[in-house]
Amino acid sequence: MMSLEDLRIEVHRVDQEILKLIEERIRLAEDIFEAKRALGVGIEDKDQEKLVMKRALDNATELGLDAGATKEIFETLIRMSLEKQHELLGENNLP
């Protein structure tokens, strides 16, 4: 059995990995923005957002994760991606 300190170190390692994956997702949002711009389509795509959410919730269910919490996490990730794309478009989203 791992010690409490060892477990905390592992949690920290996982947290770092989660942050790296979020950063990678935001970088992909930049590429998606460029692809959308090349195609002449808008940033908002509700059908795609619904698809991303459905996949996330289906996967969460398979993994035995809380669907409500997963929904909140993916709403945040989607919002971060959209904010990045709006920023790249030159829009200021600050209140």
C-alpha cells in the first residue's frame, strides 16, 4: 500500500497530466479556428458541441463517473475552446 505522501504525489502527477491535456485541447481549438476560417464557417457549432457532450457523458457512464460533474467539466472545456477561438478572431470577451 502506498503512503499518504506517495498518493498525494501521484495525484499531483495526474493533475499535471490533466493540465497538459487541457493545454493540448486549447491548442487544437486554435487549429480548429484556422480550419473553420478556411472553410468560411462560424465559430459556434451547437451540433458539434452536443456531439462532444454526448460522447463525454457516454464515456463517463462507462467509466462509472458522475454524469453531472462530467457535464460541468466538459461545459467548461467547450467554453474555453470557444473563448480561444473568439480571441483569435479578435473579439474581446472580457466583461
